[in-house]
Amino acid sequence: NKVAQLKASGVETIEGDLKDKVSLEDALHGVSAVISTVSSTLSRQEGDSIQTVDDEGQINLIDAAVNAGVNQLIYISFCELGECPLQTAKRKVEKHLSESGLNYTILQPTYFMEVWLSPVLGFDYPNAKASIFGEGKNKVSWIAIKDVASFAVDSLDNPAAKNRIIELGGPEALSPLEVVNIFETAKGKKFELQFVPEEALKAQRDGAQDPLSESFSTLTLGVANGSEIDMTSILDDFQIRLTSVIDYANS
């Protein structure tokens, strides 16, 4: 349980529900800054959806932060990865935040390596197997979740982050096939590859039965299309050592 782990490490926890405006105002009492990482995509409870959490819930949080006198709100979004319900919700929240009067920072990372280069999404490195979306030749600036967390923390009281939208990627853009080569070297095993054609990914997106499935299919298609972020100027403002895919493969 993540909450239990936080408490065990000495973090003070206060419960609030993005779907319950009153609980948010209670939770934000006396708070000077908020970092919102919430999304219904990877972890959900009953009643959670893109509509109730990623859209209306985040807007509830922003409004509650304004009412509670919060000074700064840092919002974890994502960069342009394809038009879908999740991206539509995030852009709506970004606009609401930028017009709220709060000091804000919007972080827009590309694909998390721990999610998209994991067995759950077909990159089964423990068994030396990988699903490759499309031809696997377009480059992605895979980023580590902990690095995004570091950018969020470093945005607190950082003039370079004030009222700014910042795209985030890792230290090097690599194609899925290049990632496979890195893992083959790190693990000492040849990978068995299964290619998923772009047409199949498009058909999966077009046939999606709900907003979450449509969004996931669109993001998968985005991996096939590639997502490169130039981090040169960003690293002038943030002193963060970015985690590489090689680091991840050897961890």
C-alpha cells in the first residue's frame, strides 16, 4: 500500500478526493504549494475515470487551491502524443491552471521508461521478449519517473519554472529497436521480437469502446510515431542528472 509506505517513511498524509470539493479544501488548509501527479490511467478506484479525475477532478483541485490561498501549483501533464480524451482533458486543465491566478508550472514529460519499457506493456525483458509498435525505428526520449519527480520538486520556488510549460524527456532519444539492443547487451540475451503493424494500432484506436482504451491506443500509436524532446536548454535551469535507458537496463 503506497499510503502505508509514505507514512512509514515519515510523510504526513491528509486524505482528499478530487471528486469531493469539500475534502480538497480541508486537505489544502495551510498548504503553500501543490504538486499534482494524479491520473486515472494507471490506478483507479470506483468512480474514477478520465472525466471525473483527469478533467473535472483536477479542475476541482485548482479551484480549491485558489480558495485555500495556495501560492503555487505544479501539474504533471504530458507532451503532444496524439489527440485523445486523456490529452484533451490535460490541455483543458492546463488552460484552467494558467488562467487561475496561481503561480504554476506545467511539466509535460514524454513516455516513462518504467511503464512503456516494462513487461506490462509488452517489453518483457526478464524473458527476452518484446512487442515492437510499428517498425520500431522512430526515436523516443524515454524518461524516468523519478526524474520527473525531481523536476517537480526543483520547480518549487524556482524562478525559471514560474508560469511556464516545460516539455521533458530523457538524456537521449532512442528507437525501440535501439532500446532492444541496449537490453540485449545488459542482459546478455538475444530478444525475440513481435512487430505490431501501425495499421493494427490504428484499428485498435478507432475501435476503442471507452475513453481510456482510446487514449491508451493513441499513446501506443505515439510510440510508433516517435517523441523526441531536446533537453539542452532545460538543463541550464535545472541541475538534474537524467537517467538513461542504459541505467534502467542495468538496474
